[in-house]
Amino acid sequence: MTSVASQSGAALRLAVVGHANTGKTSLLQTLLRRRDFGVVSPRGGTTRVVDAGDVRDASGVIATILDTPGLEDSLRLRDAIDAGRTDRHEDPRTLLDRFLESPAARDDDDLGLEAASIRAALDATILLYAIDAREDPKPRHLDELAVLAATARPVVPVLNFTARPDADAGRWRDACARQGLHATVSFDAVVYDDAGERRLLEAVRTLAPAHDAAITRWLDLRARERGVAVATACEVAADLLVDAAAAIVVTATATDDAGRRAAFSAASETLLSAVRRREADARDDIAAAFGFSGDDARATTLEVAEALGGVDFASPESLERAGLWAAGAGAGLVAAGAMIDLAVGGMSLGGFTALGAVGAALGAAGASGRKVLRRLRGQDEVRLGDAAVEVLAVRAMATIRAFLSRGHAAIEPVSIESAVASALEVAGEGGRGEAERIDAEVRGAIRAARGRGGWSSLSVPAGSGVVGPGVGPGRAEAVATLAARVATRVATRVRTGTGAGAGKARG
């Protein structure tokens, strides 16, 4: 935490004020992009002191935002302020200053916390009045607004939790207008809302024109950060998909059908286990790209995994949810067809004694020659089927969209679950889900990695006799091409308004 006193030189200062448990700290966490700021809890009155956080870019501090204790007893606070009147012509600010000098304003057991909020408000340029849009306007809200008006600071009512079904933004806009406050902004701290944040900052710009340059810097900063986060997440997804598509596991040597079946089963499990771990690591990296780290990252990535139908991508449910597997198809299709491709061996060229005569020639033929040579030795290649890789692509894009729509104050998994469910939903009876709408360029970029075992860290043995994992400009080009296509798909679905969800946060 940063003390208020140490931030006295900041040009633009915003104080988040309002009743306890309206999401003030949640609002700060999202505006600051700091999940570790303050304490967000369903229990009211969590914030007991004034804390401050900075919005910074490469040039320094853009703005300081103050988190304040709640105005717990606004009726008694207003009465205490009005009780100090000695002349009917005294203005509200004079009465407010007189109250702040009274014993009640210095006693936390009395009105000391309310006084701390007022002092923070007087130290700010603009006041952001946090409102829980799920509540009905009550007389205490009028008392709070009357006290805030006495500070002579511009007030922007911020309607929080507007993504919840029981919120009523229209009712609150009317109530605020009746108090002369027309710059009301809807901004949900739980579900990330780029447009809502821009509206909030533009309202601040209107009320504080002297800070026009700071608001422009703030907006530019968030746009750059968002672009970098999306680009990083899409590159993580593309790297996962190239790793998965290129992976080849060479089976153990076997000279009979029973031995080959056992070797195939073992190699398949080796590959699927490696891909599961690789996908989990990618989810963590996508979370980190959007600023979720530590325990919060582990919690949110677990929510994504659960919303994806469990951590195992290689299941009939994964294929069905992605629209790639018709209900009623046999489990054998999933295991041996949709999920795993087997390059069937068994060529003998007159028996294994022929190996000595043709080995040098096959080796000189490059990767394809080495593949034939392995088959002659009683080995096969196991790799993921096209459907399996496309399931991974759908899940990776759903994960990115889930974090795109998640505010840093969310403490419920529902925001993740609804975003992922929206991305994975199978549209209509024809089963045309998200995976079937992956365009040809995405498929082409994925298939460019096929058969290139040296491109994958999952290949066993490493490189599968080609080159070392991840070596060569071809792989980098494939990842870059695929990342660009993934970014286009993610942006298209976000622009159409799908993939957003709601959640709960308090503070």
C-alpha cells in the first residue's frame, strides 16, 4: 500500500467514495489492474484506512486513486455536520470543515472513519461515488450525496455490478439526475469492460479539463497494455498448438500385433499426458499475460479448466462441446480416430534382415526415410488427430476470451464459466460449434506443423530423429502466423459481444 501523504505531488487524484460494501475496492483493483490492492470480500466494511495506488506509464505517475472507508452511518454523519451550524447563511463547506475539527471526527468508534473518507475526498480532484446497481436508491444515498456535495469536488456516480441480472442502471441514472448529477457511468469492476472504463475516464476529463493530457496518457496506456496482453496470450496459444500438432511419439519396438498394440497404448498415454500438462502450462501463461499471477492465477486457471469440462481435453465431452463429435459415436472413434493418429507400420521388405541393406539409403532420404526405417524396425509414430488439435485450439481461444472479460476484482468463477461456455457452445442442431468455424487459415497454420517432430517439445524421443525441439525459423514463422489468426478469431468474437460473463466482488 502507498500512503496518501507520499502521493501529495500527483497531479490528478481520484477518490473512490460511498457506502460500505458497494465495491469501492473492487473498482480500484480493476482501474489499477492490481488484484493485490486492498481486500475484496463479501463482508462489508473491509476497508478501514485510506490507501492509495498509482496509475503509471513510462513517463511516471498519471494519476493516484484513493480507496476510502465506507460512509457507514450517513444519516448520523449529516446530522452531526448540520448540528455545527451557527448561522443560517453558512455554506456547506464551512459546516464540513467545522465537523472535521470536532471530537467525533477524531474517534474511529464514533464518526472517525467517515471523517477519514471526507478528508480523502478533500484531497482529491474528482470523486468517484460507487453505487451497487443491484440495490434500490434509499434515503441514505441522498445523505451521502449531500455530504459529498459539501466537499465542493466534482462527483461522478459509478454504477458497479451492472453485469448482474438484478442490476437496474436506469433507476439509478434517474435518481442521480434528480440530485443534479448527470455524468453517471456504468462500470462493472468484475467483468472487464473496456468501453465502460473509457466512458468513466472521459467523464473525468469533462469535469477536470486541466487534466486532459493525463486522461489521454491513461487511455493510451490501457490500449497498449491490452494489445500486448492479447498478442502475448495468442502467441502462447499458437505455441501450444504448434507443439501439439507437431508432436510425434515413436512407439517401442515390437515384432507382433500384441506387442504393437501394447506399444501403441503406452505411446498414446505418453502423448496425451504430455499435452494435458502443456495445456495447463499454457493456461497459466495466458493468465499471467492478463495480469493474473500467484494464487489468483492458480484459482482462475482452475476455473477455466473446470469450465472447459475438466482438465482433460481428450474426452468425448470436449469433442461434443466443440461440435466435432456427434453424440452417439462410439468411444473407439474418440480414442483411435479423433484423438490419436497412428502411422501404421508392418512393412518388412522380405524380413528384418533387409534393414542392413537399405538402412543407409533410407537415412539419406531424410525424415520420410527415417519414418520408413522405424516401421521396418517394428516401430510406429503416434500423434494427435486433427480433431484433438482443433479441440485444443477452441479451448485456447475460449481461455483467452475468458480472461479478456474478467476484471481484476472478480472473486466468483461464474465470470470465467459463462465466458468459456459462450465460446464453446454448439450452435443449433447441426452441431456447428466454434471449432467448425475455425477458418481455413487457422487450419492451414496448424497443419504446417504436421510431421515436424523436431518442432515439438512433446516429441519422444526429442526431435523424433529430425532436429532438436523448437529449432529453426520455420517453427517461429508457423507460430507467428497462427498467433495472428488466433488474434483475429478472438477479436471477431469479442466485437460481436460474445464471451462476456458476470461475477461477484465486494469491497
